[in-house]
Amino acid sequence: MTAIPAINLVIPQGTTFSETFISTESDGSVTNLTGYTGTAKMKKWYGSSSSVTFSVSVTTSTGEVAIGLTPGQTLELEPGRYYYDVRLQSSSGTVSKLVEGMAMVQAGITT
């Protein structure tokens, strides 16, 4: 895998949220994610003890890692800035960070 990109997200409150990332190697080829599992969390600040856990789906052959939140989960989020990251774990137990960044939760008018 290549350097960890920082990608900022916008999450509208009260909606279904999903984002897909593609893991690539340093030569630009797609990473074979056979045997990998993913985890993704979001916190209001780095040292916070509370977090929101995203659902994570790994498509092994295409290197795609999708994260998501339900409308109920996004409705419970306070508007404002959060920090998130997505980590992958290989079948041998090696953990790597795929992506990280800020997530801006936008207040909903119709909730």
C-alpha cells in the first residue's frame, strides 16, 4: 500500500452515508485484499473515549473498501467536525491505515 491519504468527508445529518476508497500499491496497481477485514471509526477529537463505528465492506478483487452509516446513526451525530480513519487487517494480523481525515457533519433541516 502507498502513503496514507487524507480525505475529508461531508456527512449530512439524518441521511444514509457511504463512501468507497480503493487501496492501491506503490506502482498504482489495485491491492489484492483477499483475507483482509476492515474497521472504521469517527471521533469528535483524537483522544475522545466515545466513537461512532462505520460499517465496513471489503471487495477483495477490486481493492475497494466501503464505509457507511445508517440514517439513524447520522441523525444522532452532533453537527460539526470529527476525525475518522479506516484500518485494514490482513489474515496474518498486520494492521495498516488505508485513509484518514476530517468528517464534517452538516445539520439537517428535515430530520
